[in-house]
Amino acid sequence: MSIPLLQVNDLKKHFPVKKGLFGRQTEFVYAVDGVSFEIARGETLSLVGESGCGKSTVGRAILRLFDVTSGQVILDGQRIDDALPSTMRQMRRRVQVVFQDPFSSLNPRMRIRDILAEPIRNFGLAKSAIDLETRVTALMDTVRLPREALNRRPHEFSGGQRQRIGIARALAAEPELIVCDEAVSALDVSVKAQIVNLLQDLQREFGLALLFISHDLAIVEHMTHRVAVMYLGKIVEVAPRREIFAAPRHPYTKALLSAVPLPDPGAKRNPIILGGDVPSPINPPSGCRFHTRCPYVFDRCRTEEPQLRSTEGEQWVACHLDALPAE
Ligand SMILES: Nc1ncnc2c1ncn2[C@@H]1O[C@H](COP(=O)(O)OP(=O)(O)OP(=O)(O)O)[C@@H](O)[C@H]1O
Ligand SMILES: [Mg+2]
């Protein structure tokens, strides 16, 4: 069996924060607290969950935008969480990112030509000046933008076009994995669908793997291979798209998905409203972190943390219940 493109093993990221009047004491935000998953080549894994559950922190750990607290991030068999700068250079090329707001990540003074040429130069991908120009124009074709636009600057484009530029810049590095952190969240519905379709086309064309971070479950349902659901720094369920949308196993997943509109406007899911607020990641609940809001809570949930276990086939769930009670 070939190794997965990406393996994340028991990843933890605890952010220190100062507390008290003079900030002398330190406490920790348990943003990501023991997360494990894999992504195969050419696969899309979506990371979903409410705001603050740790999705972006997982993405940033994979991009190695900071040092992790513990755990491993392994790309194609090689650890990147503790890689030396020399190894990291190649690793950085292989994992690229597309953020929510392309405008903030595109230098407003640079022309598109230079924005796209930069990663090609940085990673030494072009053999000559002609090769560089060929690559830059090819990228415009790939993301379906007119070549004339190469001489323009980011502010001259619409939101959807800027996101195409962000994608082209990511592709310039010839990555194997792209982390899309809320990459389509700020776009209008129709533009959103176009960008998602583009990502899917590119995935097929280049065999790209995607970590698709999103709170938009309707989009996720439309395009992902698998889904990982996070709650307070943990993955509570991970499963193929069809299985998880048809029969969620975790009470939190069930509540989260119950709010997603069905494609047929006549049909409706029964939305489940969870009581209480999401607890603070500074002081997460004991046992199962979801126990304070779970409609099916029992004693064991308050003391013993459930581990991810396989239920059927590829569906993994971290819950003490053998099955969700029927409605
Ligand atoms: N640099 C930091 N210092 C301290 N706390 C942080 C830092 N970055 C993130 N956090 C905290 O870690 C937790 C997880 O944040 P994260 O951005 O990963 O969530 P998210 O799931 O991406 O949320 P959203 O859907 O709003 O983007 C939050 O409580 C957040 O406040
Ligand atoms: Mg985020």
C-alpha cells in the first residue's frame, strides 16, 4: 500500500495567553488538542466545525506557519513539523495555501505577472526567461483568466477573479496539496460555485489533494470526498461524504448537518438546536468535550474521553454511544 500524501498524528497546538492584571500568569488556549487524519493523493478532505474549533490552526500547522506543541505532520513520508530549513524549502513548495481574502494576501502594488512569477522564481522552477513567461501565461489559462490581465494589479479585479489569481499563485509552485482556508466563503453564491468547480477541475487535472477548511456545509456536501468534523480542538467524526451526510454517527455532527439545506427546496432536514454555548478552549470540559451540550449525555461522558473508533467501513467516530438513538 502506498503511503498517504499527508499524515497528521496526534497534533497539538496550545497557544500561551497571559492572564491576570499584570499578565504574570500564563494559561493556554487548547486550539488543537490531539488531532489525527490522513489525506490521500488527489483527495479532498473537508475540515468543518463552528468558529473557533481549531480548523485554521490545523491548516497553519500543516503549512508550518508556527511550531506545533506536539504531534507530527508528515508529507509523503517526511516529517515537516520539525524539518530543518533546507528540507522545509522543498516542503513549502509542495504544500500551498489559498486564503479567504485574496486581496489581503496579494500585494496591491504588484502586477499579476509579478505575483505569479514570484513563486516560480523562488522555487527555481523556470529554466529560462522564456520558460518563466510561458508558465505565467499558462497559469492564466488554467484559472480561466484573460492573458491581457497579466499587466493589471489586484484592485482591478472582482472578488472571484482575485480568488482565481490566488489559486494561480498557489499552482505556480506546482504543489501536491493545497490548503483552502475558507477560500470561497466571502464570495457570492454563483461565484462560489464557479470557484469550487475550478478547484475540482484542477484537482482532476493535476492530481491535487485539497484540505478544504469551511463552515459552509452545503458547499462541502457538493464537492468533498471525505469530511472531518471538529469540536473544541478535537475531531469527533471523520467519514466519506455520502456516509456522513446520510447517517452521521456523532451527536454533534448530526446537529451540525441538520442545519444544512437540502438541494431540493421542498425537502427539509429537521434542524437540531443545541443548548448552551461552545465552552472556552482555555478550559475545555472533562471527558467528552461535547458532553455539556449533548442531548444523549450519560455518566461515562463526563469523565472518560471517547477515542475515535471505526464503526462501519471508513466511518470513524469519537462517542461512547454504540449508535445514535432513533428519533
Ligand atoms: N495566535 C493565537 N493566540 C491565541 N489564541 C489563538 C491564536 N490563534 C488562534 N487562537 C485561538 O484558537 C482557537 C482556534 O482558532 P482557529 O482560528 O483555529 O479556529 P477556526 O476553527 O479556524 O475558526 P473560524 O471558523 O472562525 O475561522 C480559537 O479559540 C482562537 O481564538
Ligand atoms: Mg478559521
